[in-house]
Amino acid sequence: MDTHPASVTLESFLLGRLAWDEMKNVVIHLLRGCDRCREEMEPTAMAILSSRWPKRDPSPEEDAAYDAAISEACRRVLETLRKDKKAVGRQALEHIRRGRESALTVGRV
């Protein structure tokens, strides 16, 4: 995403109302460090979070469960990225192999 998402898109993102592709684009945009969009989202995000955030500190069990869930999510993302990277590498090697075979065949004719 080369441009900033529209305000309505950022709000829809915060409310979980975007299609998968749109959500992915917003996440990538934000992960690239767009301070402008983060600042624009802050009031809405704070309103959403403050209405849902517990008014007390979590128990040790709740805190551990939260940490475990975040760790598992990160592990799955990294696993998916590794698989995607391997698949792209295999595709590139197959493409190179086919190109060499094609060049050899043409050279023999």
C-alpha cells in the first residue's frame, strides 16, 4: 500500500469490519511505521480498548494465558512465513531447472 488508508478504512480495521485482503494491507502499512495513521487511529483505538479493557490487573493465571496465546500466535506466523519462504525457493529452483532443460533441448535441435 503506497498511500495512506482512508479514515473510514482505518476505523473499519479497528472494528474488525474489513475483508482479509484489506486488513492485511492496513497491517502491513502500519507495521512499516506510519505515524500519521497510528495517530489518526489512536482516539478510536483508545475508546474501543478502554471500554473493553478490564478495570483490574489480570491474575497470574490470566497473565500467563495471555502470554501463551501471544507466543503461540507469533510462533504460527513465523512457521507460516518459513513455509512460504521454502515454497518460493522451491518454485524458483524448479523454474531455473526448467529453463536449463529448455536451453539444453534448444541447443540440441
